[in-house]
Amino acid sequence: MEHLKLYHVHPITHEDRCLVVEGPVPPDRLSQMTMHPDLDAFRRPAEQLEALIEIAGLDEGRIIITRDENTIVGYVTFHYPDEQERWYQAHMDDLVELGAIEVANSYRALGLGQSMIRTAFEGGQMEQYIVFTTEYYWHWDLNNSGLNVWDYRKMMEKLMQVVDMIWYATDDPEICSHPANCLMVRIGHDVPISSKEQFDRIRFQQRFMY
């Protein structure tokens, strides 16, 4: 399928500095930037930048960033599900994962997460996709946030709701391994019923006999 990517940019003023939320950012532009040292939730910052560049080069890949001059201080990734996950099994070309979202510690509480996610959906460019995210409590920054798992989950749900992503039930073992974990989904207006039905079959794979 053809992947529509509409670039948008939004300046945000913070302490007499101009931050920029923009994307999808192409790999050549990302390669000219540096990562804030606090962006280490998933990999070391330099390694994470390499991962962002790789994702941006994928046909379906999208990287939305917040930058302070030439330093990336926040990012959101979109890509096809990993081959090791059940969500990959059906090989759906209209099923895309919101894979990671991270903001440097000193830039939190500015609403950057909401701004980046909204930017990704601007212009109707995600209406042809089922976009999902899997929230696992072991990825959450409970120490720096001071939140417990339930308050952090509420915060993540509120964040995803800015683009109308909602909680969906599933029998995925990893999500079901802890009650705070959850699956959140947004089904675009242009997604065919066949894809919706296929996604439901992926969500529930356990069969019980009564």
C-alpha cells in the first residue's frame, strides 16, 4: 500500500527558547541531529538515534520529534509490528504500531507527548490504518515520575486519548501478565471491515470449549 506522510511543524516556546515539534522526519535529517543524554529508556542515546534513522527509512516508518535547536529531546515512533509479536502474524499492511514515546526528563510536563502524537495524525494521514500501542508497566519511568503503576497507566491512557485511541481487550499473554498493562487502539475512518475483523482475530487467539 502507499503510505501517506504529511510533514507538519509546530513551534513551542519554553523558557525563552523555541522548541520544535515536527515530523515525519526523514532519515537524512535525523542523521544530522544528536540525542539528549536522558533519552535512554530503551537504548543508549546514540544507539536509539540509529534506531530512529532506520525506522524513518522504512516505507511505513514515521518518526515525530521535539528538538531544542539540533538536539532531539523527545520522539514518537510508528512502524509495523515486530516479527516476534502476535500482531505481526497476519502481515496486515494497514496495522501500524505506535512503538515508543520518550521525552527527556527536563522537558516533561510541557505537553510534548500530546503535541507529538497529534502531529503524527494531522491531515488525516493515519485514517487508513489501525494504530495500536501496547503499554507495559516495566517500560514506565515510575522512579522519576513518582507515580504508581495505576496512576501512570491513567496518564498513558489520557495521552493516547488525544487522538481517540481507546482501550481494547485482548488475550495476549504478555499484556495479560499484569493488570496494569493494556492495549490501546485507534481504527481509522478508511480502514475496511475486513481489516477490522482480521485485527479482532489477532486480538483473541485462545479458543475454549464449553
